[in-house]
Amino acid sequence: MDKNSVIGFVIFALLFFGYFYYSSQGKQAFEKQQQHIQDSLNRLKPKTDTTLNTANKTNTAATRQDTALQSIIQDSTGKVELVTLENKVLKITFTNKGGQPLKVELKDFKTFNGKSLILLDGQFSNISYPINTGDNETAQTSDLLFTPSKPVTAADGKQTISFSLVSKNGQKIEHQYILSPDDYMISFNIKMDGADKLVNQNKLNLTWQSKADEQERDIEWETQQSHVSFVENGDYDFEHLATGKSDDKKLDKPVDWVALKQQFFASSIVAKNKFENAELSWKVPSDTSLHVIAMLTANLRLNVPEGQDVEIPLQLFYGPGDYKILKSYGNEMYNLVPLGSGIFAFVKYINRGFVMPVFNYLTGKIASFGLIIALLTIVIRLLISPLTYQSYLSGAKMKLLKPETDALKAKLGDDKQAYGMEQMKLYRSAGVNPLGGCIPAVLQIPIFFALYNFFNSNITLRGQGFWWAKDLSTYDSIYNLPFSIPFYGNHVSLFTIFAVITSLLISLYGMSNMQDNSNPVMKYLPFIFPVVLLGVFNRLPSALTWYYTVSNAITLLIQFVIQKYIIDHEKILARLQENKKRPVTQSKWQEKVTAMQETNKKLQTMKQKRTGKK
């Protein structure tokens, strides 16, 4: 391990911790800086009831003045009625109170503790908008009892149910829901007969509320992996969630959809003709015992087509963050799967173009996901093996030149500038690139972060076991501690321990081949990163720590094979000596650097002479 390899290693470590901090903490620093601005905006914005639930709706309806509803003919039974539709993947319970979904169950998934996975439970979720009920009087549709129709199943398997509301003057509102077979997307059409009298100025102010409940093993980690996402003016963006934080976002340009995305699942509302604008506000409870990730309220404005008989086409999505499924909708919802963001946003193209296709191919051939990850690791290491070889070759060359660099250091003493110049001349004459060990290490960084995002967001791994790990999408634990250790946690991850041990072995092997052990910083620095990994990796998905363990084992094997059987030190030394005999050609940039070094050397010599004369 040469000095430049260590530099590359340090760069890797710094970028790793910077990226990990970004992904785990989000934008908290930015939020603090902007808090006073947000407070000012909040004072100016109309207050939104973010605690609305079924009980509140009932109380609101009960206390509303009868005169406000005297022109509306509600369901004749006067009771809340529930109707259920289901296909192979969804089970949806609708309520005639507001004519909207009340409960949604994903049939192919379970929570971390084996319970039914409910994305919508009726405790906070709500779809509502105001309609005119009389002179200067309005009512929210969520307070009104619609009349449900009987579900109808078409020849293609699509199921349709409608909820209607009529007025004494003949105006009519219909909420139509269409559920396709094997689909998580629900068509939601708002039909109005007499829209010019039901809404003002051809505008519909729609409120959509959604709550994300805990579905995974570690609610804090799940929160860190969750976002409020949207597409505004054709561009996807998202806002991080932070425990105990409330925030809001104003979208002034046309909005395609808004979603509350937790680690592996999402709820979303989509406007086929776009929302005119939107205001989003959300809250993340600080009390994790509530088992709630976040509560989102979206105030969405829609243009209502002119005319008496109009239809507003919307869609509702309740489903998994599966890249293939989301991409099939053709509306950028595939971005809900976080395959790369922040300063490493470009790694999503590595995931989409290489990692995912290889992983999916192996998934179709092999049943064990632990073996799939190991094979994926081997494929990646084979592809970057030329970089690895060049790194070790550069280290071997510099180690062979160590006697000559030691002689230069003894000759020039403490004159570091002169030593640096002579050392560079030696490297150039021998044909050695001093950055040869650094560049390969840096070029491997995007691959690591691509896999970091891939294993954190891949729902295919959810619930898949390997050896002692019961779920590769979360941390493995061989022992749960009765207390929590700062920076480590309250459990012992065995894959993490293996990753740390193999990292230490790589450092030890590298130290034995380091050409300069005199610098105590360089001597001990490679040991720091593996030890810190013990705390950082302990809560990461076991798929990632297993990958890292396999990758380290391959690195140790490659190091041994290259050093013992591939690199011929005698031939390399002979080639270096031959290179010294050849005339050295420099690029224009190297010529400028050399001239600058020579000038600095002359100035320093003149300064020393003046000091000596005095």
C-alpha cells in the first residue's frame, strides 16, 4: 500500500461518511438555517387541520348547521356504509362518507412482525374538497354521505364502483373508482353535473391527506429512508423527513403527482391533467411509540373544465416501491426508488444500467439471495480488476524505488521542496505515475455508493433470509443488547463484524507492503476506517454488509495472487532502470510545473545566501 493508495483510501472514507451523513440526516442543517423563513411563511399561510380523522369528520358533520346542507340530498339510509373491492394485490375498503377509500391492504406483503400490511387505515387519510351548498355556504365532501352503487366487473376484469351525491336543484357529484386486475394504481374520476354551480371560478381545492405507519424493523432507519416526493413542472424532487420535525413546501408550478414514500412503500395522488399548484405540509412524530413515520397534508388546486357536465381524471397509488412496477406507469414515479441522490445522484445510472439488470438476471436463475449478492460482487470485482491490478502495480513500482527515494531524503535532509522536485524527477525518469495507486481507489467510490443505495431501496430483498439473517433488507442480529451503546446500537450484527474483520486484514496486509512506514499518521490511518465501520454498518441492511464482506474477501485473495504470482518484481525493476535511460518528455503542464519549482528553488537559495551574509 503506497502513500497515494492511502490518500485514495482517505478520500473514500471522507466521501463515505459525508454521504452517509447526508442520507441519514437529510437537510437538518439547511432546515435550521431556513427555519425563520419557514415560520414567516407559516404565519401567512391558511391553517390546515392535520389531525383530521374519522371521529373529527363525524363531529364536524354533526355540528354543521342544517341550513348549509339543506340543498343536498344525502344517502337515504343516513348511515356510514363500507364497500370492498379487491384484486390479486390490493384489498380496498371504501366508505360512503365522502365517497373515498377508507382502508387499503397490500395482499402480497406483511409488516416486519408478520401482520397484514395496511397502507391506509382511516385514522388520518382523507380526500375532500368544498362544494357550494347554498348562498355563501359550502360543505366539505368528506362530511357528506354519498350513495354507493353496486360494484360492476367488466369482461376485462376491471371493477368499478361509484359514489354519488345530488342536490335538490339537480346538480350531481360522482366519485368513480376503477380497479384493474393485478394493479396498484386506481383510477379516480370526479364527475360533476352542474359544475358551474358546485364550484367557484372553475377551481377545485382538493385536500389529500396520507399517513405512513411503521412497516419495518427499525422505525428510525425507516424514517431516514422516507420522503415527501413530487413532480413539479416535469422535474422530480423530494424532501427528507426528520424525526420530530414539521415542515412545508409550496409548489407554484404545475404538479403531476404528490407521494408520501416510506422505505419500501408509497401512497400517491396523481392528476392526469396536472394540478395547477400545491401546498404540502407534513409532520414526523418525535414519539416513535406511536409507530407513525409521517403525516402529510397536500392542498391541491385543479382547473375544472368549463361546462355543466365535466370530468376530472385522477389516480390513486397504494403499493410497493418496486422500480419495474413504478416505471410501467410512465409518469416518473420510478424516481420514488432512491437509487442515487445528492452529490452522488449520478450513481443511479450505474444502478439502472448495470446493477439492476445483473441482479434481476441472477434472480431469475438462482433462489438464494445471499448467493445472488455474492455472485454480483464477483462480477463487479472482475470488471474493476484492471483498476485493482494497476493500483497494486503502481505500489510495487514505488516500493522498488524506495531505496533511491531514501537516498534522496538522506542527501537533501530537511529541504522538503528540493526532495519533492528530485522525487518527481525520479518518478518521471522511471515512468512511474505517483497517482497510480490513488486514482483506481477513487474510481471505485461510485460503485460502492451505487450499491449502498441499491441495497437500501431494493424491495425484492425484503423478507428474504440468508444464513442467520432473517431479512436481508434490514440488519442481522445474533444478539439483542438490553441497552443501547452510543454510535453502535442495541444489537450485534455478525455480518458487520465480518466486514470489519476483513477490512482490518486488508489494512494489515497493506501495511506489510507499504514502502514508507516512517510516518505515524500513514501507519495507523488505515486502521481507523475499519473500526468506525463497526458503528456505521451495524444498522445497515445485512445485504450490504454481506456484500462488503464478500468484496473484502475477494480483495484479500486478489492482493495475495497479484503480489505472489502475477507481479514479477525483478522484471519491473529492470523495466524501471531501462526507462531511466530514455529521454524524458514532458507535457506543457509538466514543463510549467518544473519551471515554477526551479524558480522557487532559486529564490530559496538566494534567500539563504542573504541570510548567511547577514
